[in-house]
Amino acid sequence: MQIVLHKEELYFLCMIAGAESVLGMEDVTAGLNEKELRSKWRRVAAKLEQKGSLTRTDHGEWYIDEKLAEAIAIISWPDQVYASLVENEDAMTLSFIHVKSGFCTQMQGEDTLFIQVNKDPKDVRTLLEQQFMLSEETAAAEVELVLPAELLSEVLTLAAAGARKSAAILLEPYDLGGETVGDLLDAYYENPDAKVIGGYHLAEHSGSLCEALFTCVRSSSGTWVTVMKPDRANMLLMRKAAETALTDIIDFYKM
């Protein structure tokens, strides 16, 4: 099911659901005084009522359409959110995947938002594997290595530029093995523009937010993923089978 909403409509629906903010959305009420806020809310509520998305009882209580409410609940109270840039009609736009209890929504757009709801946990995992470009073509040697972030960034930059010898020298102390190092350097040389994904995990009880930045490069030797958290001096580099890699990605907040 695809849902189409203006960003103001989605924001106010999430506020009705009890959210104080929405990951992946700007605060459309920022800078408004009380009078302006009430005026905006009346206008948006009227549009939602006209579309059948919102109903008000005689007692003044608001009810969100049942099918729409499923998406609003996921977006308002997600367990995790993944954000990336996608190309849409020759322009780049942000795409968000909100995940909650095995369900997810996909959301794209700027002012007009297009939202897909997926309630099959297996399909959600498949979607996330696609999002992170995970491949079953992983070579025999799986890789999981924590490296200084500055060093790994330099290695990958050199690899993308074709400076293989310089990149390989930097990795010598870490005993990755010649074949694995070659796979890594080939992957970044052949695919210099890594896909970048922001990951966010909300703690169930405290509401605290854990963030990580992922980069993904898919090659014939498998998908290479880096994971870095804010204020961390190190970065995780891994290449694993799709199912194992996705489990590690989902559990990034435990790292």
C-alpha cells in the first residue's frame, strides 16, 4: 500500500500519535507563534478530514484512519531508522526506512512524501539487505576488523585513486592477507562512490539515540561495509555473508 502525504500532514499525524519529533523530518512548526500554529493546524486538519485520513468525534477526539495509523505508528515510534540519498528524476532526494517490531515504512520525497508499508519481517530483511547492497557472493575469507578511522579513510581514498601500493603498505601491520587486501582495494577502485547510509537506533525505554554512519561497496568479492559512530576514533570494516552482515548492521548500537 502506498500512502501520499504532504510533509505537514505527516508531521501533524505523528504529533497526534504522541510523537514529540520525527526522525527524518524537519519540525514544520519551528518559528511559529501560538496563533500561527493553531491556524496551520486547522488548515492541515481540514485537509486530512476531507481526505478521510482523520476523523473527529463529537467529543473532540481525533482518530487516524486504520490503514494510515499503521504507518504513522512506525514512523512516530521506530526502533531504528536508516537514511540515504537516492536519485529521483535526475535529482537527489533523501530516502528513509523506519523499522519497528519487524515492520517498516519506506519514505521518499521532499514536500510530498511517498510512503510504503511492509508488514512481512522476511521482506523487511530483504529490503534492508538491498538497502545495504549486501551480497551472497562473499569470498571464503570473511572480514571483521577494527581500524583507526583516519587510517582506514586514507586507505580507501588511496584505493579509489588507484594508489594500491601506498594503500597496501598502510594495511601491512594488520595482517589481512594479500588476497583480502587485494579484494578490498579492487572493490574501492572499481566503485569509488560508496553508498552512504545513516543509521539511528532509539532505546526502547530511555528514548536515547545511538547513531552510526555506514558506507557500502558491492563487488565481485562481496560487499564491504564500514561502520563508524560519532566521537569514535575507530571504524569497523567487514565483509560477510548477507544474513550475518545484516544482523551485525541492525545490532550496530551494541558495538
